[in-house]
Amino acid sequence: FTALVKPITKMLKKSMAFKWTVEGKESFEAIKEAISQAPTLINPDFSKDFILYAFGGNDTISAILVQQNKDNDDQPTTFFNQSLDDYEVKYSFIEKHVLAVIRSLKKFKHLVSNNKVQLLVSHVGVKDFLLNKDLNEKRAGWITRVMEYDFEIKITKL
């Protein structure tokens, strides 16, 4: 949704006079359509493991926290989306994905802190980043933020 609302967010900035644009109208219509077709969220079942899909894009990060139903289909419990700050946009591809993992785990902490989490990422570099013992200051700071969680990293096509 972050990408969908970006044109409207720009129009609402205090530094700019509000002007309803064609881009804003298209964004509004796309948001209405996306909301009307959004999947139904399920209540978390704390007796089951969670699965976290984390994504890092050019200017946004997002994640979906799911659990499997009785048919082993992924059912979403909650979503996370966030625009990147100007300095975060300059992060590498891998760093953006790791940031998505860190921020989503923090956002979902109340759900996952006492449960096992399967972390599904699209690139082996994310796994290497989080599990590599060769730490620099930045990497060490990021890794300490995820160490409190019980997670297993798997590579998947997203």
C-alpha cells in the first residue's frame, strides 16, 4: 500500500499547497480497489509457528506475517509497510531486505516474541548478512536487534 499512497502523501505535505491531481485521483482509486480485494486476516494461533515474508524495495520495505491453515495454505495475520527515509533509500539491496526483517520483527514483537518464526527471504545474501560472524559496527548493531527472536531463515522465490 505504501507505493499506492505515495502520490497522495506527497500532496498532503505541509510544504506544498494542496492540489488534487490526476495522479492523486488514480492513486485514490487504486487504494479503494486494493482494499476491496484485500485478503481476510486471521487471528494468530500462538500454538503454531509464524512465517514472515520480508521485502526490501527501492523506497519501501514491507512484510507479511502468516500462519498455515489446516490445508497448509499461508493465511495472513498482519501486514507491515514503511517508506524509507532519504538516507535509507541509499542502502544496498541486501541492507534494505535486512532492514525489512528488523523493522517487521519489531513491529510484530507482541505476536512472535514467544514463538518460532520461519523467515522467508528472496536472496541468500540476507541470510549471509544475518548469520555471518564477521561483524562490522553496522552489522553488529542490526544483528543484535534480531538475536532475541527464535527464527530460521529460508530462501524462497517471493
